[in-house]
Amino acid sequence: MSSAPTARPRRGLRVAATVASVAILLTSGAGWAAANRYGNQIIRVDAGTSGGALEDGEPLTMLVVASDDRAGLSYQQRKALHLGYDDYGQHTDTMMLVHLSGDGQSISVVSLPRDTRATIPAFTDSEGKRHSSRAGKLNVAYAVGGPKLMVETVEKMTGITIDHYAEINFQGFLTMVDALGGVEVCLPRATTDKNSGLDLPAGKQTVNGAQALAYVRARYIDPTADIGRMKRQQKFVAAMASKALSAGTLTNPVTVDNFLSAVASSMKTDDSLGTDQMLDLVDRFKGISPGRIAMTTVPISGNVRDAELGDVLIWDKVKSAELFAAIRDDKPLVSPKPAKSVTVAPGTIRVKVLNGTDVQGLGATAATDLAAVGFVVVGTPANAPATVGETTVIRYDSEWSESVKTLAASLPGAKLVAVKGFGPTFEITVGSAYTAAQKVKVVSASPSATADKPRTAADDLCS
């Protein structure tokens, strides 16, 4: 039996590459001509995907990977970023199934651990040599057979037909983060890792591209090793997707252009994913809420020692089968969140809305949203005396501490500022991360979420 070469262990990029999919959606603000320009920068490869037509109402599944390709980075940059300096082939430590629902209302992302024990199908290499089917870790499929073998391996393991393929490299990740002006992360304690170059203080903070790369690559700071790192990366991509879809990004043509240019110049897709297909995706998902972008990891039954492969992860047969069946049936990972439960009805709450950003008309948009979910909007929305950054600010009289809970439920993540004697009208200064006002209902508090619930792009970073 012929054997394929064994991939050398790498500290490759393990970022949740779902951002590549989010980037495609952002072309909604760019128009066909701009989308065509971005599309022409993307490298197309034969990934063996089905190239499914993007018909209205039809779901679509992509395999999105992140490779450790160092193209575009100088020797000095590689050294500063702790990436190593040799070029002995590309590898991927990130593999994710990204399922786009047929109704355009949800995106489900499933991380596939690189150390999964897999069966690599028989294949013919670039030199025409035939290799028999063999056991190996999942990321070996990419190392020895590229995108096409990676797609075939994942399809056989999951039973899911992969319609399209996307791949992003180190350079793309760095420039995407910087194009957004950084991305917010939350660390429970000050953390350093000499192998990745990570050195960050505790708490919420905005990191640049280099810091973000160290954050998602750090291997030795999680007691649960790769699984812990994968969950940390899911938090990061959730924060990145949320910022990319925020009003402050979507209405800023310079930011959108920089972000999409960063992606396009460092991304590969299958040869059937063209500009028209990208624009079809835009039309379907341009209104999606971060709370409907859910991420999880394929269920694991254990970590075992294989005599030939070393430590490998074994998928839970029952739970993973249920997960992949749900995706095949186009069922979202999380159900739409019910309206927030509060004790004071929105119709009894008067609000004044100010625009605390440089985004023209955002205050008026928020006022319309708040009125639509039942609040009483007084006056005409105006510009605030000063900008407030990303976070929306609610100023209120401390005597109305119960009523403010209704506003906080409708505007999750808003900062509450109590001002004694402020009066019965609440003042809302909209931040650039504003997306929409949520419905609330006046009933008893809803039960708390379970610990193993899939993560969404709207969840608190520090949770």
C-alpha cells in the first residue's frame, strides 16, 4: 500500500475563518462594479465542490479553512509575528463547515478539530502517483492533497455535500483586523505566551492585527489545549463578525473597501464561486442579525493514543450524526431568541434619541426601530454633543431603575448611566456598533441559558 507523506507539526493559524463568509456578505454596500473588482483579486482553485447554484430558498454549505501560507509577509514580519521563516509546504489547522440557511435567516458554523482521526480517501498527487486510502489526522488531507482532498474527506466524514470552498492566509487575517480598526477581546487575566508572542492585560480591550494573530494562535494558555483554543477562536470570530456587520462598518465606504480588499487579496475560493454568486449571497444575508450567527464544535467522545498517529480526537458518533443531520435538514444551531422578559411595558417608556456617531442618519434609524418595538419616542433625533464610540449609552433617572431594564433588554450591550433627577424621559445616545432594537415582552424572567449552548456573534465576549 502506498503511503502519503506525513505532514510536519505546525503552529498554524487556527482562527475561525467564518470571517471570509462575512466578508462576502459585506459587498452589499459596494455594488456590482466594486464586487467584481474584489472578485477578480481572489484566486480560484479546483476544490472538487458541487458548485451548487444559489437558488432562492436553497441552503448552501461551505468549507472554510485558514492556511499557514506566509505569502505577502517579509522575513522581518514573520520574525516579529513568531511565524517561523521556512516555506516547506502549506498546512491548515482550521477547518469549518459554514452552513447558510435557505431562508437567509441564520448561519451555522461547525469547527472540525485538526487532530480528528479521519480516513483519508485514495488520491493521486501532483506528480501522478496514486495513494491508497489511509488513516490520518484530519488536517493531513489538506497537507498531502490540497483543497480537493480536504473537501472529499470532510464530505465522507459528515455526509454533507460541500457546495463551495474558501481559504484565507496569515496576511489576510492581519489586514482584515486592522481594516476594521481592531477587534474587541476579553481576557479573564493578564496572559502571555512566548511561542505566539501573546502579551495582553486582563479585561475587555481592542487588539490590532498582530495582537489578534497571537491571541488566536496561542496554544499553551488553555488547560484543555486545542479544544480550549478553538472555543477562544470562536469568541474572536464572533466579535469580528459583529463588528463587520455593525452600522459603523457597513455605512463607512472606506472601512468596507479596506476590509474587502484585505480579504480578496489573500483569499482562495473554488472556481465556481464567482461575483454573481457572491452578490446572490449578499441579497440573501444582508439583513442577518449577529444573534443568528451560531458557532459550535463537532461533539468529541474522547482523546485517544493511536500507535501510528499519536494523540487523536474521536467524534461522538451519535451526537455528531445528530448535528450533521440538522445541517443537512437546514435547521439552525440556535432557535430565534424569544422576546426579552421584563416587568415594564415599552409603551410606558419615553425616550429621546441622539446620534453619538459620525454615521449620518443612525439616530433616526434607531428612533424608528425603538418606535417599532413599542417605545414612545419624543422629539426629533439629533446629533449628540460628542461621539460615544461603539457602545450605545442610556442615561436615566435612578428612580426609574425598573423601567431601564426594559430598555437594556431591547438594546443589549448598552451602557447604563444613572443620573439623579434626570426626569422620566430616557436619553439614548446611539453608538457605532448599534444594529437594531429587540422586542421585549412583559412576563416573568426567562430561564438562564445552558452551559453547552452554541455560541453566537451577539454573545458577551467575557461569558
